[in-house]
Amino acid sequence: MTIKLYNTLTRKKEAFKPVEKGLLKIYVCGVTVYDDVHLGHAMSYIYYDFLINYFKIFHNYQIFYVRNITDVGHLTDDGLGDSGEDKMTKRARERKIHPMELAYKYSHRMWKAFDDLKISRPNIEPQASAHVPEIIEWVKKLLENGFAYETKNGIYFDVSKYSEYGSFSNRKIEDLLKDTRFKNDEEKKNPADFAVWIKAKSEHILKWNSPWGLGYPGWHMECSVMGNKYLGDLFDIHGGGIEHVFPHHENEIAQNFGCLNHKMVNYWVHTAMLSIDGKKMGKSLGNFITIEEFLKKNTAEELRYVFSTGHYRKPQNYTEQSIIDAKKTLQNLNNYIRRLQEIKQEKEMFYAKEIIETSIFNFEKAMDDDLNTPNAWAQIFFLVKETNKLMDQEKLTREEASQILEFLKKVNLVFKVLNFESNSENKVKNKMPVEEIEKLILKRQELRDSKKWEEADIIRINLKKKGVILFDSKEKTTWAFE
């Protein structure tokens, strides 16, 4: 089956056709490293982790993944007008440290947080500050091609020279100009023109020599240059959050055409925003949760599962209850895996054959349809429900259980939420020895045979308190750690 992705450029789902057969070339806008990463960052990069893992595991793609680090040029007012102060410089001044020390500190904290969330690292993670020479060359080319001009404050892209400007974000230039003033540079030809190079003021720390004097790159230019350098003049996917559509990606597209005279990206993919308890996440609202804070109380698997139950293009609402529900669901799924691992049935029965094949087919169909993770999970829960019934009836064979386990292991290489350690492997993690558990199960069975139901139930309750769940069938009782 062919993967279909929603392309922001065309506003429709399109069959994915790679630039190079068997290779996925993807660029995702990275973090501006002036503070700790939070759950909003986590959601976006976890979704791209799902996408990349699925291409790799289920469609056998080689992956070339580039995710940048923004350490210069991202202004506090990153919307229309290029006003404000560089976020890195501003925060560094507040902390009384050098901006590059700030970048170093929060890059390392970001890597640790993303590693803790099991987010795969990209093949390359270039820093904007390390690509100033290449950026200068692009700015020169824009000037030569007539797409940019110089003022006292910098070099600006002339949006009037690109007839498609605004079409990507579905905005009209006339609307963009409303309530916009030339407050940052009265020499600009048009308020919508954006900076590709900013001339630095004397007190600005991050600045480089250029044909236009000391300065630093515009935020939008950085991603165009780094994407082009590592992925070439045409690559498959450019990703980011929905907030990047305008102005960041709109401006990238304009710059790309200004330098290359053609598009550089085939598919533009965007993740939705995260809310906390129904409100937009923000420090001013007091609902800003860093990844580090989250992981003090919860697990990476729980957060990854919560995000996987929503579609990447639909806004997500994070609540404490969603994490509680995730804990219960993952516990049930892991207990189901323990049951499968305990199957000894060798008879030639094929009750589960159609259930397994249908579930696998429908899982892949859902994921191929614009990464529909909620529907994909629905197929897994159908599989769990129906095969649990068969296990209760002793109608699931070891071969079928192995087939299900192999499928779930493959699924887990995408989602990274399940635990496949057997009961014996879990033994060292639990205070109660396996031998003691099995003795109590045997004693409980003797009590049940003697119809001493209350005494037998006390053993079940006590085992549950110690993290041991029992599964009764007609022939025997199996168990699993919670």
C-alpha cells in the first residue's frame, strides 16, 4: 500500500512519491534553544518520530533526517515586521551569560529530554550559527536575482517580486498589511517584506562580517540554507508545527524560489498545537509543563501513548486524566503481552487466523492514510479483545501468539510504548519471587477445588496488591506483573 500524507501546499492528501526511491529525505524545524523544552515541543517531535519510524519499519525506507538548532536570528516578535530582539541574546543578557553558553546548555538539556522520551535523534542536527557563510551566499544570490534589496537595517526579501506570496498560508498581502507599520525600518518597500540579513547594532553580541557590514541572519533564511545544504535542491518532506505555516514556511518557500527558481520541497507537513486542560499552554497562564517536570511523575511511554491516540493534525488537549487513562491502558496491553508469552497450546487450530490478518491489514491501512494513529490503535484493540476471548477458551495456539507478538513488536518500534519483558525477566524488578507467586496460585487452586471461594479470593487480592494479576481459564490460571 502507498502512504498518503496531507500536504499543506496543496491542502489535500497526496500519495507519497520519494525524490529518491527507498529514501525519505526530511527536514523538521528545530528548537530555539533559549529555554527548556516543554510538552508542546514533545508532541510535535514525537509525531515526527512516529512518521519516520513508520516509513522505516513498515515501508523499509532509509531515512535521512535533518532537524536544526536555532541559536541566532529568531526574534521575540517573529511575526510580520521582523521587529523585536534576538531571543538568544535577550535571554543570555537576563542570565548574564554569553548567548553561545546559553545555546550549549539548553541544547544538551534538549537532547537529554528527547532521549528520555525515546525520540530518535536526527541524522544531522545543524546549528544556524555554524552556517553563516552559506547564508551570506544565499543572500547575495537573492540580491543578484532581484528578489532582495538593502536598507540601513538589513537585507529584505521583496515579496512583490514573488507572485505566489501568501498562497501557501492562504493569506492576501492586502490583509497582511492591515495595522502594520514601518516601525522597524521606514526604508522597507513594503511592510510585508522580511529580513534575510539583519545589520547588528553595536551592542549586539552575535554578529558576523558580511558584504553589508556586521550582522546576523534572518530566522527564515537559516532553515532554507540548512535544508538545501544537507538535503539538496529538492527533497521530500519539510515539517514543523502549524504555527510555522506563516510567516516562517511562507517565507522559506519565497526564498527558495528566489534562489533556485523552483520549489525545494514536495510535501509540507504540520503538526497541531497542544492545550493544557483546554487552555493554550503558556508560562503566563501558569500551565507551562517542561518535559523534565513531566517525567518526574510519569513515564515516556504514557506521554507517547497519549499523543498517539490523537491525530497529528488535530489539536490535542493534555489533562492529568489522560495520563491516568494511559497508565491503565498500557498496563492492560502489557498484561495481554504476558498472556501471549505464556501460551503453550500446540494444537492445529486456526481460530485467530482471520482476526490477526485483518487487524494487521487494517493497522497498516490506517497508518498509510495520513498517519491515522487513532484508527491504527482501534485495530490493535480489536485484536486484543478478540484474541483475549480465544485465550479464555484455550483456542489460541503458540504459533498464533508468536505471530501477534511479532506484529506488536513491529508496532512498538513505531510507538515505543509497550513492554515485552517476560515474567521471568521482570522478576528482578519485583520484590515477590516467581516461585512464591506460583506456590500461592497452586494453593488458591486447591482452595477453589474445595469451594473455599473467600479464602481463594483473599490470595488473588493480596497478589494484586503486590502487582501480580491473575488470568483464570477453564484449564489453568496464568499471571503477569502489572
